Amino acid sequence: EKDKHPLELFSKENISAKLLSGLTGYVLKTGKSLLCNQDKFEQLILDKQIESLGAPCHLWLGVPITVHHSVVGVLVIQSYSEQVNFTEVDIELLGFVSHQISNIMERVQHQEQLEQALAQRTRELSVAYDKLKQEVNEKRRAELLQKSLFEIADLATSNIDTHTFYSELHRIISHLIPVSN
């Protein structure tokens, strides 16, 4: 309402540090709600806790958003009119909204973790399945090879003519590899 977008006011390289030096950054660092009037604002500047950023306001209210005991954001409302004041009820209401946002963020993170774990487990199972499939194919191939060797051994000891021997040998080998001629 009163200020331009932060990217229009500060360079991209310094924007994070600059915004962290204001009231929002103060709440991010302390992790505590802050209802700030002009006197409190000036005291924080004198104590070098914050820098003055943006247009001055009548009242500023910020409530931290915490996820897993870590402050990840701040909900902020500000009033530029002396007719609009914030009360303890407003602090509680904004705290409640912050808590709800925190719960949603935790659920989203938990859902993402579950999806990642599921994807990882699916990949692991797919690799195990491929490995098992390969082992089964190798075992079948070994059994077929062993069966063919026994048949060839039987064939070699049988009392048959040469033409039948080679014809049967060709049939046995055709089970192992393509032998069209």
C-alpha cells in the first residue's frame, strides 16, 4: 500500500540481509510475536536491533510461523491509520492463523517425505525385481543348458546312424541358440 516491491528498493545481492534487518527480520530472529508502535520502533532502532525500512506505520504486528521448532516465516499486518489499532485479540488471532499455516506446512512436508520414501522404496523394489528376474532367467538358461548337455551325452552313447545323430544334435542345439541352417 505504501512501499514499492522490495526488489525495486534493494539490489538482489543485498535484499535478504536488508529485509532481515527490519522488523520482520527481528521477529524471524527472536521467534516471538511483536506488536510495535512508534515508540517501540524508535527504541529498537536506538538499540541497533533493527533498521528503519519502508514507510512509517502507526502499528506493526508480526507473528512467527514455526515448523518443527524453527521459524520459517512471519505473518505481518500493519496499520497506517491511528483509527486502526491492534489488540491482544488480534495477536491471538494472528497467532492462531500462524499455527494453522504451520500445521499445513508440516503436513505438506510430511506428505513430501512419504512420497520420497515411497519413490525410493519403489526404485529399490524395481531393482530387486530386475535382479531376481535376471537370476531366474539365468537359472532357466542353466537348466536348459544342463538338460541339453545330458541329451547330447545320451545321443553320443546311443547306437544311431550319422544322419540321425546330426539331425538330433541340431534339434538339441536349436533349443539353445537360433540354428536355422
